[in-house]
Amino acid sequence: MNRSTIVYGSISLFLGTSIAWAASESTVSQLGLENNAQIEQSTSSDAISSILQEGDQNSVVAQQYDSVSGEVSVLQTGDLNDATIWQGAGSDNILNLTQLGELQTADITQEGSENVATISQEGPSGALSGNAISGLQSGTANAVEAAQSGVGNIKIYIVIGDFILLLNAQWGSYNFAYEELTGTNLFASVEQIGNYNVVGLVQSGDTDIVYIHQDGSYNISDIYQEGLVDIASIEQLGDLNAAYIDQVGDSNIADIYQEGDGNIADIYQEDDLNDAYIGQIGDDNFAAIYQAGEGNFASIEQAGVANWASIDQSGAFNSASLMQDGMNNIASITQVN
């Protein structure tokens, strides 16, 4: 037996003033067995919820409170999918959720105004494990787009602030991504292609940009940014690579490129106007850059196998570059002024 619960909006009169909460409509269509859909829209204007469940034992709970033009659309075709959506007191909250496989779970909360979340989870039919997404948006004019394909992918995102755009894509299985963006005018793009990749992203400030691209398996990317107008980029092509970027300050740039297997790269920058680049082509290379001060530049380029390089700079307006080509090379630069 399918079950659906629908609570519509209302029209209120107070002290002779007409306050209309109208056009609160809901559409539920369930074709399988033992599906459950619950919709509660309270005093909302133009709040439209549409739910379609075709498989068996799917569950959706959608709530919209005090929202103006808040829209929720859910499509689940498959079995044992679970979606919980809550769009709190705000306006123009829009969510489109599509779960096509089995055992997919999504828990999304949007509070504020003009928040948009587009989420798609697929997964093959008959899989023993599904994908999972947990998200929170709070603020104004934020947007999140998440896509997961395969099985066992997990994504957690937290977006708090204004004018934040977060783009997600996971193509493969058993990938994990944690993304936390707090501030204003932030942008982050995360793409994982392959299996067992891990992404950790924490961004706080104003007008910061992050790019992460993983193509392979068992890669780790971790970025922490705090400040104004910072840019961080990681690209990994291969397996078992690890890249770390930590920036605190303003107008810093960090870029890591890894092509091969088993490479490790680490960039740490504090203060302002620092620029660092690490490029690794080969296997089992290690590179690290540490910069504290203002206006420093450092770059490390490695081609080969099992090379080791580090640059440590403290002060202002230092510049250092290292290039390694071959096997088992070791180089280190330290500058203080």
C-alpha cells in the first residue's frame, strides 16, 4: 500500500487586511508498493511540490514553511530510496532531486532566500549499497549542484553565506567529499572520476575560488582557505596521489598538478600575495612548499620517480624554484629575510 500525506496552505484575514497564502499545490504519484510520501507546506505562497515514486518502499518527506515561491520536485525510480527535504522560512527556495537507482539517501536543508539545489544520484539497479548526500544551505542567492553515479558515494556539503556557488560531480564508486563554504562570493568546483577518492574542502572568506579534479582511484585532495581573493587548484591524474593546500591570508594563489601514481604534494601559505606551484609527472615523488610573509613565490617541478623537494620561505618578496628530472633526487631551499 502507498501512503501520502498532504497539508495545504491557507488564506488568513486579520484586522480587515487580507493576507493570501495561495496556490499551494502538491502532486503525488506512486506506482510501486509500500511507498511513503509526506508533504507539509504551511502558510506558503506559490509553493509547489511534486513527488513521483515508481519502485517499492521509497520514502519522501518534504516540508516548506513560510516560503514564497518555494518549489520541491522529487523523482525516485527504484527501491528503498529515502529523501528528506526541508526549506525553512525564506523565499524562492528551489530543489530538484532525482534518485534513479536503489538505496539512495538524501537529507537536504535550505534556509534563507534564493537558494537552489539540483541533486542527482543514480547507482545501478540491484546494487547492495547506494549513494548518500547530506546538505545544508543558509543565506542568500546560493546554489549547489551535486551528481553522483555508481555506488557507495558520500557527499556532505555546508553552504552558509551569500552568493556562493558549489558544483559537484562524482563519477565512480565509493568516493567521499566534504565541502564547507562560509562567506560571500565563493566558488568551488569538485569533480571526482574513479573510485575511492577523497576530497576535503573548507573555504571561509570573500571572493575565493577552488578547483579540484580527480581522475583515478585512491586519491586525496584537501584544501583549506581563509581570507580574501584566494585561489586554490588541485588536479590529480592517476592513483594513490595526495595533495594538500592550506592558505590563510589575502590574495594567495596555490596550484598542484599531479600525473602518475603515489605522488605527495603539500603547500602551506600564510599572510598575503603569495604564489606557489607544484607540478609532478611520474611516480612516488614528494614536494612541499612553506611560505610565511608577503609577496613570496615558489615553484617545484618534478619529472621522474622518487624525487624529494622542499622550499621554505619566510619574510617578504622571496622567490625560489626547483626542477628535478630523473630518479631519487633530493633538493631543498630555505630563505629568510
